[in-house]
Amino acid sequence: MTTQTPGPEYTQPQSPFVPPFPSTAYPPKKKGMSGWAIALIVIGVVILVLCGGGVALIGLVGKGISDSQNAAKKDVSLSSCSADQSQYDLVGPKAVVDVTNHGTRKATYSVTVEFVSSDGGTQIGTGVAVVNDLQAGQSAQADAVSFKGGQGSNAFKCNITKVSKF
């Protein structure tokens, strides 16, 4: 007797919804870094660049501030320095400052004046002169007064210590 093996006509047809073999194997492990590791590295590099760039930016801004203060000082000069009696019968040092706006826009100036003894060894006081909304090309005068120490007209000197332009 011979054994016959069933031919293709006798095999059971496979369902189109069932895979031809059961899938029990796990997918192969990926090689290289995970997505989280790459993201953390990228974020770290961005932070380092921003911090380094921030330090450089602070340096540039600081340089810009000092340049603008130097430019503002060129707009201001001391016109007079003398003792002055105020309307309230207080005698104190007074400085008159001349301000010329050499810029291209309207600006406000704040000028700090230091009053010191003739030898420069003692500060008598300080005063602030303010010129608001000075148009480009215009000039104005303002007074800086200190009511400290009723000094004679030759007993002190006036020094412009700070000029701010807004």
C-alpha cells in the first residue's frame, strides 16, 4: 500500500485575517540613543549657547550704555558756578548748565552736579538739573542747586558727574 499525501486541493485555506504564523517574537532592539537622550542633549546645547550669548549681550549692552552716556556728556557744559540765595532765603551753591541736543530726536536730560571745596577734598553737596523734551538741534539752560553749606562764591567748585539722556 502506498501512502498518498494530500495535495494542495486538500489543504485547509488560510484566513486573510490571520497571519501565516503566530507573532510571539519581540521587535529587535534599536541601536543608538533613545529619542529622550537626543532631546536632552539638544536642550543642553541650546541652554549653553543662550547663556554664553547672554553674557556677550550683557557686555554689548553695557558698552552701549557707556557710549550713550559719553555722547550725552558732550551735549552738556557748565555755564556758571556760584553761591545763590533762593526765594526761601537759603544760600547754597548753584550751577547753571547749558544743554544742546546734538541728536536727531527729542530728548530729556538729567545732569548731576557735584559741589566740592576749592581744594576738591570735601563734597559740599550735589544738585540735579533737568531739561525735558529738548528738540533736536535746540539748546536750553537749567539750574542745579544744593542747599547744603551756605558757602561764599569762591569757596567751592562745580563738577558735572553724570549726564543721562532719555
